[in-house]
Amino acid sequence: MDYFPIFVMLLLIKNEIMAEENTARYSEEGLYSKSVRAGKRTYFFDVRSTRGGDYYLTITESKKRFSDDGKFFFEKHKVFLYKEDFDKFNENLADAIDYIRKNSPVAENAVPAAADSGVSFEDLGK
């Protein structure tokens, strides 16, 4: 029997567990949290602190899913955003939203300018 595939799988699992433990260590202290419900999705904006005292933002998209046996689970996708990237991220996000507002081919799908979430990335960099 070839044990190499089993060894590789165990090594990958070990690395994934270690990465989760490291992430947990660096994201222990939650300083601010806000959630936005958007249809079947929920977005979480969490400000956390590293061991060194630097703040960063995690944006999590959470969707309720159902497995084949009918049980539900939450599928999550995270983005980690650090202070040095706030300005570039904010500028490009605003540009992308502006593009959609101006160029959306279907009027019903256009995002109205008044639909501001109230989340300002500029304030996070201060």
C-alpha cells in the first residue's frame, strides 16, 4: 500500500489547523463589529487587533447552505484588510460601485446612490 497520499493529506490537515490557530491568535481581540443582512447573505465587518496593537478589518460573507442530508451550515468567505491598504481598497471599491451605478444595463438592478451602507473605510485608518 502506498502511504504517500495519506501522508500528504495528514500534512495538509496539520498545516490547515496550524493556520487556523495562528489566525485565531492574531484575531483574538474583536474591537468593533457590524453586520449587514442582504437577502440570503450576511456581511460582517469586524475590526480586530494584532498582538502588536495594529488594527485590521475582516469582511466576512456568510451564506446559509444545505447539505445533501438536509442539515444546514454556513459557508463563509473572509477578506483581511490591513491599514496600509485602506485607501487603495476604498478608492477602488468606490470606483467599482460608481461604474455599476452608471453602467448597469438593467435599471431594476442598478444600485441607487442613496443606498449607502454607512460604512466608511476612511475612518478606520485614523
